[in-house]
Amino acid sequence: MKMIIFFIIAGIFLLGASLVLLRGNEDSWICQDHQWIKHGHPSYPQPENPCGKKAPLPRTKEACFKIGGVWKKQGPESFETCNIKAADRGSICTDNSECEGWCQSNITRDQLREGMMGKLNIKGRGQCSVWRVEFGCFGMLKQGKVSVICVD
């Protein structure tokens, strides 16, 4: 009898967890024609950054330091460029258009491999990246769907 109750409770838990993971961006803000559109009932406020518009990073060391940026060699390039911490870092998101940097999903190594082969099928929410420019391979969200991107 205890085993039956255990399996019923475990089944209900798995069903609930599946529904939460698979529901995607039903309750989110969507960037459409440079305006934030409420989709469903988001549990977080409308993003503050302009929809679909990302300000360019400064091109000089002085301008970079003036806004609190970091001037250094990034990625495989031989020259130095500016990077700044995103004002919306850590905010909940379902699409890159909601973030100054990237809308990143926390995925496992196995999921990263699957995504690199185009076989990843995950929906959900992520968080806006810490930096405007991020390097490496990571899970990125586009309209609530996770894909893998590698930035050098």
C-alpha cells in the first residue's frame, strides 16, 4: 500500500514538474515591433530596457571607462574592446530581446552537447547575462525555446 501511495505522489510531482518546464513563454513579455507585449500573466514586471534596441558599446578606452566598463582583449581577437556589466543582469527572461546582453539558460553538459547537434528541445525561462558580451558556449533563449550558441 505504501508503494502505491509513493508512486501516485511521485507521478503527480513529475506531471507538475513537466507542466512547469514545458509551458514555455506562456506568461512572459514579448518584444514585437519595438514594443513590449504582455503574453499571458507574467510573474515579473515589464522589462525596463528598450525593446529590440541595444545600445552599441563604446569604441574607445576613455569612453568605456567613463561608463564603468572593462577595456581588455576578449575572445580570440588580438585587439582590446569594451565590455560592461548589464544593468538587467539576473532578470528573468524568455528571449534575448528582453536583455542588454543575452537571455541565458542554465543547461547541463549533456544538454549543451545535444544543443550543439541541434537536438535540444527545452522550453522555459532564463536570466539576463552578467556582461553585455559573453563568450563560450551556453544555452540561449529565443521566444522561450532554448538553443545553444557558441561565441568566440
